Amino acid sequence: MSPPGPVHLRQVRTGNLQALLRAVLDGPASRADLATRTGLTKATVTSLVEPLLRQRILTEDPVVNTGRGRPSRPLRFAEEAPVAVGAEINVRHLGVTVQRLDGTTVAERHIDLDNRHRDADDLIDRLADLVRTTITESGVALLGIGLAVPGIVREGTVVHAPNVPGLTDVRIGDRLAAALGEPAVAVDNEANLAALAHLWPHRLAGDDFVYVSGDVGIGAGIVLGGSLFRGRGGFAGELGHVVIERGGRHCACGGQGCVEQYAGLRAILAAAGAPGLDALCRALRRGDTHSRAAVNCAGSALGTALASLINVCDVATVVLGGCYASLFDDLAPGVRAELGIGVLAAARRPVTLTVSPLGRAAVARGAAALITRRSCLEPELLLAPGPSATGDRRSTTV
Ligand SMILES: [Zn+2]
């Protein structure tokens, strides 16, 4: 057998670096602990760690004397390491977050804004301003920018955005990148990215779950075996258009009886007679029976659609986010009741229904996770000197 060639050695080193970075994501650890976590030798760990320390991706804590064996110096991600920006265009707001590689938040901004009738130019101007301000505030160099949109994205183009039609057919990532003077902005659907935020950098909901994003529309990010399931053209997870009543209410998609018309935010507010989500939450806190009945009814409708989804893809956990996170206590009983009725053999394979621990920050953090995950899975990007990696860090600050 011939000895391994340079390409093979490079692949091995990349795989080892991935394993090392993932092990550091599990928490600060000494070289010896990282060797145990990864199954690599301590010598290999040391050779991998040195360039990461030189590039200030990792840092060493002061010596910790555990009382057993040699004192250790735990390694962690450095505070001055470059950061990822996650931006979000939502029907009702814009959001930006700056995240470190380990998912800690450096800065976060959010402005309420009705975007339903805004055109792409206006949205890009406002979002670029918000991104610039937030990055300046954080004062750290950039790994890259991710962007979440309330629509279906195919090869960088928004192909379907019924609730913010101004985004349709727009290469929104390219346009935002040009406005910011950045080489690229990665774009994906908001529910997919909110699901990703529960998967990376920390597994908050296991490897098989559905993240349900409640808003005017209802989207779902489906995670199977630790990977996002997008379907053939990115249309997987369009939970809002699952039909729960044949010949039922008319939907913006052209169909009838879609669950969005019964459990989407607009439908809930109309049924409750509330002018907005905050007013509805206040009424629920007061114990207003009419509002509680409206939300419970929406929960039943959502549960009916979710039971069908679970019967098809057999996930263990449903995570409710978006406006559903705020309404969870009043929504969950209706959802649970319908899951109990509609999921086949529900008694033998219970489904966990949970509220997103990330709240409304989930979508923007998922957009940042697009970048931090790519950096850890392609560690040569972290180590390569260059304007968007670690070369001249200050010059990359927008
Ligand atoms: Zn529909």
C-alpha cells in the first residue's frame, strides 16, 4: 500500500480540526480533556491548537490547579476572535445579532417595522443601516453575514415571499452585500434558520425535531438526523399551507382551508379581537376568556396540521417559536390534545412539545449560525489569512 498523499493528509487534518472545534464548543477544556473528547492523541491536539492560538481563534485561561496531576490551562474561544452577523427581515420587524463562534451574543438589535408593503430597496437601506450600527457597536472583525427572509430561497434568489412580496425574485443577499461592501451574504428561509439555531452551535432540541415559526405565515424547519430537510426546491416545511378543512377559508396561496387561516397570527388576532400581539398577551395575562378561547382554538388547528406532519416524518420534538413562543401557555393545551388524537400510536411514542428557549432571537441567531457552522466545518476558512478571515481584522469591520 502506498503512503498517504498530501491531499489525504490535508483531509485528515481538516477532519481533526473540525472535531477539535466541536469539542471546544462543548465547553472550555484542557488539551488532555480535548484529547479525551475527540479521541485524538494529546500531541495531535497540541499541533492543532497552536495555529488557532496564534490566530487568536482560541485563548488559554490562566493555570487551573485541580489538585490532581499537572495543573491545566483550559482552552476556549477567544473574545477577540472574528464574529458572525445574523440579520433578519420579518413581516413585522428587522433584527440583527452579532455572535461569537461559541454562540455567545456580542450585540443584538431589533426594530419593529411593518414590512408587508415595503420594496426591496427600502428594506435593504434600513437593514444595512441596522447591520452597520450593530457591527460598529461590537467592534470585532467579521467572519461573514447570514440573512433570514420570510420566503423560499433558491440559489440565492427569493422565489416565493407571499407576506413580503417586495422580496420576490430579488437576489437579496447580493444586494445587501453590495450595500455593506462585503463580498457575500448567505441567505435562507427564516424557519430553516430558526431550526438551525436550535442545532448549532448547541443541540437544544435533539437531532430530530420540527421548529414551528408562528407569525402571519406559519413555517416549519424540519431537522432529521441532525440535518435540515429542505426538499427538492426548498419548499419543504410549508406547514402553513397544510389543509385542515376541505373547502374552508380562502388563503393567500390560492388554496382553501390552509392552517395559516386558522392559526396564523392574523387569524388569531381577528378571532380574539386584539389589535396586535402585545395587546393579546396583555389580555391573556388578565385572564380574558374570549382571548383564551381564540388562542386555544388556534392551538387545536395547529395541532391538527402538526399531527399530519409527524405522521409523515416521525420527529420526536416540536419546538414552537415566533409569536407562538409568547402564546405558548394558552396555545399548547389545544396543540397537545390534537397531537394525542391525530398522531398514530401517540401513547407509545409521545411527542415533546416545547417553547423555543431562544424566543424571538432564534431567526437572526440561526442566520449567524450559517456562518459560524461553516467556519467550524471548513476550518481552513478560519486559519486562512484574508480580509474576511483573520488577516487584517480591523479593516473588515464595516
Ligand atoms: Zn395556503
